[in-house]
Amino acid sequence: MGQASIGDLLNDKAREQMKSMTKINKNISELRPGEKAEGFYLIKSFEVKKTTNGKQYIDIELVDKTGSINAKIWDYTKENEEVATDNSIVKVRGEVLEWNGTKQLKVNKIRGKLPNDDIKTSELIPSAPIENKEMMNALKAYIKKIKDEEIRLLVETIINKYKDKLLYYPAAKKNHHSYLGGLLYHMLRMMQAGEKLGQVYDFINMDYVYAGVMLHDICKILEMDADTYGVVSDYTMEGKLLGHIIQGIKEIETEGEKIGIDREKSILLQHMVLSHHYEPEFGSPKKPMTPEAELLHFLDIIDARMFDFEHSLEGIEPGQFTDKIWLLDNRNLYKSMG
């Protein structure tokens, strides 16, 4: 074989550089402490904070389709703050560290996405695993299962009122189902679980279960200000002062009066929304007083917890433990080998 040409050597060098870049540009779920990180991420939230000695820094939550990571820009500049303020998508270069058992990204460089950057926004946006129109069709099928005409009409009225935003709204700003279409996905999984449990506890009135699931969080659309990426920038004024529970009760009361729904039916549905957080410190001044309201609460809890488990174990190798999960009482979760 003859000697390699200079062109071949340069091509080999370029290929090695590309391999190196590929290793650096990893999904968030693949990042490990001690590694370098470089890539495009979506800014879910950011805040300018101060250290104990009064030095400013920028605290950011970065996400992609595979997960999220807390990032810190310790060398605060006004330019860096403007980048975080003005851009949903940023390119970041930094180092992956570990702090209190949790991964953290120390950002060395950050810039906004440029027009010539070859990156598909859809690849960065965390979203529900089911296409939103498919979920909406499934939700409408459950509405048809409501036998009581007044309850069905009330649910149809409220869902139709918010259907456009329901296609992309998250279920929370930071916690469970906080991604594109998360609210609709949360409803659908609760509906599926509730349908199964209704077969076991056959004394339950499923009209109220289906209606309660669809209405319990619907006013998160009014509580939070979210963009079409499913990213919540802040809570609305009404959301901060009232919250989605009170807003939901008002919605049922107002729309119920318009269609002339029976007073007891309206009150029972309002009670389900009012009590679904169970405790006063979580926003529910009354605990459930009907079996349907009790079931709604636990359907909500089960789906939120299972989301946290599922999401936390993604990207973890079998036989390994996760970092501490704050939402789950700082537990280290284990991924089984089976």
C-alpha cells in the first residue's frame, strides 16, 4: 500500500475532530460528572441570584427531549443575562459537576441560537410521548362515555373553550408533566387508570370520575403563562392570587349556570376540584367527602408519582441508582436488572 496523502491525513484529522465533537454534544440524560458538555438546549427557567457574599450569578434550568439539568453561570455579565432573557434556545459549553448528589452544569460560554445553526427546535422540546391530536381524540372518546347529559354538556363546553391551548399546555411549571402537551397527557393517563379502578369499585359513579379528571386541572391554562413550546414563563396575576383550584370552581359555577345544570351536580364537581389536593397547605380547604372525589385525589397522586419515577429512571443503566430526587423526598431510585 502506498503512503497516505496529505489530503487523506487531513480528512482523518477532520473525522477525529467530528468524533470528538459528537462525544461532547450529548443529550442531557447522557451527561456524567467530570465530562465536558457542549450543545443546544432549551431554557426552561432562569433567575439572577446572589451568593452568600453578594456576588451575582445566573441560575438556569436547561432541558432537551431526554431530561433537564440545573446550570450555573458563575461569571455574571449583563450580556449573559440578556442571552438568557432573549433566547428560548441557547448553545452552551461547560463542565458537568456533582453537587449534593445531583448533576449540575457549570457554564463557561453561552450564546443564542443563530439563523444558520443546523438544529431542529422539535428535537429539543420535551413533549408527551403521544401525539397531541391523538390524545385529544382519546379525551373526546371519554367525554362520550359520560352518560349524564348535563355533566357531559358541561365538560364538553369547558374543554372546547380551552381546546387549542390544551394541545400544548404543560401540567406544571417545574414538576410532573412539565412539558409540551403534559396537561392533556396527565388527564389521559388518569382517565385510563380511573376506568380500570371503576371496574373494581363498581359502586363509583364514573360520570363524576371522568368529569373530575378532565376539570380538576383545566384552569392551569389560566394559572400559568405558557408558550407554544410548553414552557411556562411565569404564573399569571390571577394564578398567583387565586390558583387553578379556585379558578376551576369558578369555571364550573359560571359555565354550569349558563347551561342550567342541576345545582347538586355542579356542587359535587366543584367539591372534587376543591378537594383534589387533599390538604389545606396544598390548596384544598376541604378533604374529599365523596368516593369519586377521593378516587380523583389518588389518581392525581399516582400519575404524578409514576411520572417522577419514569422520568427519573430514563437514561439510567440497569443495576444503577439515580441522583437524589428532590420531588421524591431525596430518594435515590434503583433501576432493576430485569
